[in-house]
Amino acid sequence: MFISSAYAQAAGAADTPSTLMSMLPLVLMFVVLYFVMIRPQMKKAKEHKLMVEALAKGDEVVVAGGLMGKIAKLGETVIGVEISEGVEVQMQRSAVVQVLPKGSIK
């Protein structure tokens, strides 16, 4: 009398296409972000690591502070860079930014 009868309704279509379509922009943004930012940064870090591992005594280098000099001593994590005749500074290997061609420093 006060309660109406409840009848089962036919099942509607599944919402999987609309859910998939709503996730598509997020997935596309991540793919673009990976190829534009993350992948090049990883490639550059790998090249820097290989360059730092390949340092040898006598190489002319530029360090992060802008100093240029020749490598006088090599250690596991520290290198000695001769920036002037008789002036040698100790720096971390990872501070090397660039290896210059021989004869660049006069």
C-alpha cells in the first residue's frame, strides 16, 4: 500500500568506451612528456657519465664553475685540475662539464 513494487530493469550498456576515452588524454600527455623531456634528459646523463668515466691524465677540461685546466691527478671521485703553472685545485669528477680538444688552453 505505502510501498511501491520494485521491478528489475534491463541492464544498460557498459561504460568502458567512455572510461577509456577519458583516460586517453592523460596517457597521451605522459607519452609526449616522456619523449620531450624525460628521454633526452636520460640520454644526456648517460653521455655525461661516459665522458666522466673516460677522463684521463692530461685532458683539458672545463668544470662547472667555468675554470679551464689540465687534469693532473685522477682519483675515484676527485680529480686534480691544474689551472695555472703550479696551481692545482681538487674537484669532483662530476663537476667536469666538457672535455676540450688538445691544445685549447695556452
